[in-house]
Amino acid sequence: MSLRVALNAVLATMLLSGCSSAGQRLDQRARAAGLEIVHVSAGAFPSIVYLKRSTAADHASEPLTVFLESDGIPWLGRAPSDDPTPRRPVALEMLMQAPSPAAYVTRPCYNGLRSNKCNFELWTGARYSTEVVDSMVATVRDTQRRIGAERVALVGYSGGGALAVLIAERLENVASVVTVAANLDTDAWADHHEYLQLSQSLNPALSDRPHPWPELHLRGANDQVVPPATTARYFERYPQARQRTVEGFDHVCCWLRDWPTISAQPTPPAP
């Protein structure tokens, strides 16, 4: 291959990459990692699920670990984003480091999946609404059926942690819930940052539902996005929920770097 041909090939690749959407880039990343891409229409909204199947002959006794992503980019300045899909999918990278069976479940209207029901409220003020949560619950149930798993373990990063709790409250046979840097009291979090209240969303800290499953909530000691004061009411509501503060970490650093070690630590059992 001549130098000119090689340079043209590199330029073409760069141009294609630059023109691809955030959802397409996530698909490309998933394919490169050998994940199965499944389009699910079990809930009110279509969803994409990235699956990491077990190679074991019988894994029905193993919980399916479901990873839930952050809020991505709901706003661009004062205007709602045209595409809230995360550009840096932390939860997807966590899935890639996790043992199988595992799945990454996208949110309604993210990853380029738009229906006539989609509107910007579903990734701004209604991002944790009953409509969103119920659709994701249906998608998780469908994914469990595909895998043949009897139980599900939920792992949520940032805003995905709030969703992990809300989804777990509506599922059966939940093995555990683990959140990372999660905004567990959305009202307190919005007040702290002087954001608009998520008035159409459910707030985990105000839930009246029981939490019979073990839950562990990880936070970085240097996390300024979700400081301890913004989650205090959640732990008053659910005193059995365990907390773990990791020194030297913030909202982003260094969860991916140390995720294999962190995730290998057992989730404390429910009291």
C-alpha cells in the first residue's frame, strides 16, 4: 500500500468517526468488545441492550448483572440537548470488565432510539419518571428471559444509580443493588447545584417501597458532583443501606481503573 493510499484510508476513517452519532460509537465499542447487541421493545420505549453471555452450560443460578449508565448530556447550556447519549459510557466500560452474564440497558430515547413518544422532558425533568422506570423494568425482565437468569443484580453509575434503586423496587428476585457516585436524593442534589428540580421524576429518597435486597452505595471522597449532604436523606430513609467512601476518588476518577478490584468485594448482606 502506498503512503498516499494509507493516508487516505486514515482520513476516511477519521471522517466517518467524526460523522457517527454517540449511539453509533457505543455500538461500535460494544461490537469491538464482542458484545451481543439486542434491540428490545418490551416496554413503552424501544431499548438497546448490550449482552455479555455466560459460556457456562448452566448459569440460571447466577444473577444477571445489569449496568445502568449516567444521565449523559441532558442539557447544552440552558437548552435541552438534542442527543443526551453519554460520550463517555462509564457503565459500559464497567460491563466489559465484569464477569458474565451481564447486560447494559440503555434509557428511553437515548442511543439514537427515538419514537413519537420521545421528547426532551424524558432526559431532563422526567429522566427518572414512572414512564421511564417502568419501560426499563420491562426491558430488564425481557433481558432476564433471554439469558435465563432467575435473579438480577443492578449496578448504576451516577444518575444510573438512582435508576438502579427505582428499578429494583419494581422487580422480583433482586440479588443486590450497587451504585457508584449516585444522586440518591434528586431534590437535594438539584438544590445543591441550583438546578431546575426534576419535578416529573421519582426521587429514591422519598420512596415508600421496601428494600429487602442488600444494597451498597459507593462514593468518592472527593466527589463534588454528589457530595454527602445531597444523599443524607436517602440513608435516613433506608438506614440498612450500606455506604462506602473511597479515598482519592471523585465523581469520575478512578472507578474504571479499579473497578475489577472494587467489584470483587462482596456486597454486604441486608441486615
